[in-house]
Amino acid sequence: MSIKKELKTSDILANIVICGMQEVKAVEIVSLDLRNIETSVCDFFIVCHGTSNIHTSAIADSVIKETLKTYNEKPWNKEGITNGDWILLDYGNVVAHIFQKNLRDYYNIEKLWGDANIRQIKETA
């Protein structure tokens, strides 16, 4: 697989993850494009938060269903599903971070990866 095709695949998958988050009203969705950062471990972090543990779990479920339905892709790894404070869905070149607000503020991934191309995703109606 060529590098250009792989990057396009990452773009598509990142957008599908965002759609899954939007489907259940994830809060403050942000896309961090890490492709120009030499030390990055993937192409994109997609970050959001939920209003409760039930909401974060619903967001994760929606992302998993959307990526499977639209792109036939399952996460390579899932972390934090049980407690719902910080759920991580690893799709290889795209990693979804679904936080509770207090943990998102504490870890502040957007600032930590401040060299990334950061894009705020508009709320859906």
C-alpha cells in the first residue's frame, strides 16, 4: 500500500469516527492531525467528551458501530470501556479519545499535542 493511499485511508477513518461521535451528541469534538509531527504514533487523534459514564459509553458504542458499518473496521484495541472515564479506541492510524470532562481538562491532550493541526468540529443540530 502506498503512503498516499494510507494517508487517505486515515482521513476517511477519522471522518467516520467523527460521524459516530456526532451521532450521539459528543461534546467539543476536536481532530488533531499528527501527520507532520515526527514523533507521533498515529495520523489522527479524535478527542471529545461526554456528560456521564453512560454518555461516554454510548459515544464509544456509536463509533464502533459506525466504523464497522461504514468502513468494515473494528478497533485494534479498546481501553476504559468498563468505567467510562477515558475510553480509547485504537484503529491504528486513528485513535479516538472519549473523556469525562474533568479528565479531559486534566490531561489536556490538545495542549500536549499543540504542534498538531487542530480542527474544531462543529456541533450537529
